[in-house]
Amino acid sequence: MRIVIAEDSAVIRAGLVEILADRGHETVAAVGDADALRAAVEEHAPDAAVVDVRMPPDYTDEGIRAAIAIRRDHPGTGVLVFSQYIEIRHAAELLGAASGRGAAGIGYLLKDRVGDVGEFVDALGRVAAGGTALDPEVVTQLLRGAARRVDGLDALTPRERDVLSLMAEGRSNGAIAGTLVISERAVEKHVANIFAKLGLAPSDADHRRVLAVLRYLES
């Protein structure tokens, strides 16, 4: 993978570069602010960008707003937000940006909840390949916020919501079955029901699992 890293902490930034290099990935740019992030993505067209939420100059939401712009303007670049903070309003906007054909993957992980280096690198790989990698706590807060805003969520059963939450984390059908202690065939049925209720017809061009998560959160 070719990666751009945007992290204001020089120590964390250097650590991420070293971790990725050890696993055969190339960091084409490692920057400390949002403007430099956008310029680096424009210049290098990386497979993925790792982005912190709070960056200079104000340390509020500069990073995630830059991530939204990248998601919109460079849909071929996967975006993995890697932060201590959950910005629900911007996270929902990030997931919705460029969610149509050709959009790359998306992820949002919390720094203090990533169990090991392998977990982080695997998540980044899924994002670069067009999948999702969302921390369960991020999913919970997004779905809670969506439930407050939208009555139409009643179309999904509680079990289908459980399955969709695990899909958002990037889990395979087999992993979902193991977590929920149901058969993989049951998971396939739930996934098919989710696609039907969200109006996602079969398509070779779109990743329906990603679109299902995005459609649910966007709605």
C-alpha cells in the first residue's frame, strides 16, 4: 500500500511510518496539519490516508473535515480516521461523502481501543481495498444518533441491526455468525434482507456491504 499519514504528534507519526514500513508498506508522506494532508493526497494519490481528527491550528475538527474533503474529491483513496475522539456529526458526514460508484473504503478507529499493531494494519488494508473498519463504539454512537433522527429505521429488525453493526466493523459473514452465535446461512439471510430493505440491488460495480452501512447511516 501507498499511504499518507496526517498526525500532529511527531512521535506517533514516526511510529506509524515505522510500523507500516516493517510490514512492507510505503508511506509517501507524513504530515502534521490538515492543509499539508490535502496537498499530499493531491500530489501522491495514495491507496489510503490515515488521519487524526484534531490538528493544527485550532485542534478541533480540522483533520476530519480534511478527510471529508478527500473522500469527496479523491474517492479512489481510502480514508482511515485514527483518533482519540468520536466526532459524531462529522463522522456521519464522512461516511456519506462519495458513497456512490467508485468510492474507496472508509474507517474510524479509536487509538486507545486498538488492541495490537496487526489489528491496525489489517484495518488499514481493508480500507485501502474498499472495505470498512469502524470501531464498535463509533458504530454504536452513529446508530444511536441515526435512530433518534429517523423513523424509517424500524424497517430493520434488532437482529438485522446487529448484523449491520458488525458489517460496519468490517466483519465477514463467518465472523458475524461466530459473534452472534448463529449459523452462517442465517447471517446470509439477514444480509440479504438488509440489502432488500435498503433497496440495494445486485451490482458488480458497487460494494453492497459498504453501501448498506453508508445508506443506513446516511438515512
